[in-house]
Amino acid sequence: MNRLLATGFTVLFGLLVCVPASLAQQEQTEGRRLINRVQPQYPEVARNINLSGTVKAEAVVASNGAVKSLEVKGGNPLLIRAAQNAIYKWKWAPATHETREPIEVKFELR
């Protein structure tokens, strides 16, 4: 009896773990296709001190593909303004509704 009960709990646990994972996969959407990416200008101050890094942001992109708003999620303050200026010039493929697009802009000295 204990073995049967343990098997039942194992099956039930497996269903509880698998069902939410499959639902989450269905809810995920691929990002819109970026059709014009403007490279940011490396800030002179950052270049002079050999600063590199990544600015992370999330853009709300209108149905026409233009950036409607932008929220910075992280990055060096010396690099953020340059990233924002460039991202506002980016253009995505048109869609039927606005979307939220995760963005990473990398600043690397060459």
C-alpha cells in the first residue's frame, strides 16, 4: 500500500512540475525582428579611462516599430546616455501591437 501511495505521489508531482513548464513555454514569444540598429557613440570620457561594459534596457516598441519608451535596467552611468540615444533611433519590424523588447548594448574598446 505504501509503495502504491508513493508511486501516486511521484506521478502527481511529475504532472505538477511538467504542466506549468509547458504552459510557460507557450506564453513565451520571440522578440520582434530588429531592422535598423544604430551603433552608439562611445562617450569620450569612457574611452579616455578605458571603460567598457554593457547597458541593459527594455524598450516598449510601438506597432509601427518605433521605440515608444525605454527603461534602463543596468549599466555604467557613463555609458547609459549614449546607449539611450542610439536605442531611440532603432527600428523593429511592424506588428499588430506594441511589445517589450529586452536590449543589451555592449561598449568594448578595440
